[in-house]
Amino acid sequence: MRLKSLIPVAMMLSTTPALAEKGKPEAPDREVWVTMGADAVAPMRESFKSAGWEEPTAVVAKEQAAMFRLRESQLSRLATLMHEKFNRCAGFITSETREEALATLEPALAVAPQNLVTYTLNNATTVNTLMGAMTEANVRGTITMLSGYSTRYYTSQGGVDAANSLLAKWKGYVPAARTDVKVELFRHTAWAQPSVILTITGTTLASEVVVVGGHLDSINSSGGNAPGADDDASGVASFTEVIRVAMARNYRPQRTVKFMAYAAEEVGLRGSKEIAAYHKNNAINVVGVLQLDMTNYKGSTTADVALITDNTNAAQNTFLRNLITTYVKIPQTNSTCGYGCSDHASWNAQGFAASIPFEATLSTSNPYIHTANDTLARSANNANHALKFSKIAAAYVAELAKGTAQ
Ligand code: BES
Ligand code: ZN
């Protein structure tokens, strides 16, 4: 039942004209339409019976909800019952007209069906075109650029400058003819660092959105330099390479694809929280979210990638396992964070399907993060490992957003 206008119990008690249980109403006891969940019907009958009232008959009885014509003076007893028995703060809806009451019985319509997508692997040509154009040097270049700032802390000048230089880098990849592509800052009111978003509008399914992201900010828990080469220049660099080849190979997705470098992850996933809420509040149909956070430290000798299974979507994780087996052909395993450890959790919390393929198992991941030693040197000064995640992201985009490339 769609609860259109829940009236707080306290308010209802004060506006209900004198209580029939204790005496005569001062105002004429009008009849109103009342709708409630089906589970409340029997308790209401019991309660009315014990007050010596006639048992109400439902005007409409559906599986989930029912509609009654009650006297206004009966509402306070109903409210008390709801509160005591169901711990609901009204638990029923009163309407002045029959039509209004009937409307409250209809299931919610307004919100477009979300997250409905079928996972198929049938776009190998596009996947291989994109993957084949990727290079380690480009991924390394982005890591070097971002980790060159002494810090990208969300309130620092470096944090702002890094956002602007990433914006410029992405803009530089976009040919003038690509009017379907826009690159912009997403500003946050509470701190200086913006998030950066590149959108490729889909050709045939533009309202369905595929998100690939990672966080732009860095942190040093003891306050010194925060190069954040692995956490998370690597993740941003991995998908920046997807952007580069997508533009170089004239990739035209059927679904809309948004690449996002989030501000303020290290201080509570704050940038992604605002962005995920924005998508939810505007009923934007985000069909899948891929998070890349820490992709360049090869901590495990047995698995190149660990799929995080908590705060993520199981069906999409299966899709990713299949993509990795089919296209990237690297050993994989599962791992857990045990908490919402990165921006995927912001999307997951809003009900969107999110996944995070990670550089290693949690216990074998980069021990230098959040220190001045989170540098490319700790990954042998190359981006070989992060390039594997560029390929995972390319396969994910080409098989979820579909589309062609040359
Ligand atoms: N990249 C880390 C998360 C991480 C660390 C994953 C180690 C796996 C292994 C991320 O940038 C981070 O530090 N997240 C915060 C989340 C918190 C602010 C909600 C964390 O883990 O403390
Ligand atoms: Zn971190």
C-alpha cells in the first residue's frame, strides 16, 4: 500500500474532535475513508468490538490492504492500536473522498523500474577492440600525474587541482565531433574538491546508465604527504584508460556510460554518497556500478583479482566473474571488506547493483595505503597490475552498455 500521507498520531489525536470513547463529540462525527495494511484489519475489529462498537466492514479488501468507512471519532482508538500493536506511527491513511482512498490502495507507480538488466556476453568484438588498444604506459602516466600532488585530500588545494587536471585530461581525449560526450565537475557544497564525471550518452537505451568509478581524493592518516598512488590513483587510472580507448576507437554505447572520479571517499564516502543520492532522487535508472579502488598492488601470487562479496550485488558479481574468465583470463578469487570500504557501498546503500574487483585479497593488499609510502615505487614503478583492471572495466562497459567500436 502506498502511504501517501501518514498523519502523525499526536497530530491526529489533537485534531480529532472530542473522543467518542470518553464522551460525545463536540463537532458532528463525520465519516472518513480509511485505508490500512491487511494485517491491521483483524486487530482493528477486535479493538472496536471490545469498545462496544459495531465491527466495520471493508468497502474494498485487497491482498495487501483494505479500505473502510469509519467515523472520525473512531480514529484515535485506531491510532492507539496501531502504535501499541504495530509500533507504527499512524499506520493508516484517512481520505476525504472515495477516489482519494482508492488511489492509496494502488501500488506506487511513479518510480521507473530500476536495475532491470540481463547479463549477456555477446559483444566480444567491441570488448576485444577496446582491450586491445590499452597500454600500461598510459595507465602509469595517470598514476604518475595524480600521485604527483603532495596530497589530494578533499579540503586541500591539491585535491582541487587534481580534479581540474583530470577534467582536462579527459576533455583532451574527446574528439570535437563527439557531441554525445560531456565532461564536467560535480560540485559538493560542504568541501572544496569536486567530483569529475564524463558521460557518453547511449545511442538506443540512453535512460539506462552504467557507472564506472573510483576515488580521486587521498589521505595520510598521520598527516604527511598523501600520494595515494594505489589508493586510489590506480583505480582512476585504470578506468581513465577505458575512456581513452573508447574515444580513440569511436566507441558508441547503446546505454549511457558515466565515468566518475569521486571526491571525499577517504572521509566517509561522502562524494559518492551525494552522487548516488542524486541519481536515486532523480529516478535515474542506474543499471550497474563498477568501483575500482586499489588496482596496482599485486599482493597475491595465486589471484590477480578478488571480487568483494559484501555490500555488492551477487548477480553482477557473477557477471564480472564470467567477464574475467572469458575476456581477461586471469586468476580470480573472492574476498570481503567486512564494512562499506569504498564508494560501491554508497550505490549499494541506495539499491543500485554495485561491484568492486580488488587488487588482492584484503589480507594481501597494499600495506602502504594512507601513508607517504603509497607510491608507484611500491608497485615496481609500473602499472601492469592496474592494466588488468582497465581490461575488466572495458569488458564490463562493452557487455553491459553494449555498442560498437572501430
Ligand atoms: N581503498 C580503501 C579501502 C580499502 C582499504 C579496501 C584496504 C581494501 C583494503 C579506501 O580508500 C578507504 O580507505 N576507505 C575507508 C572507508 C571509510 C572512510 C568509510 C576505510 O577503509 O577506512
Ligand atoms: Zn583509502
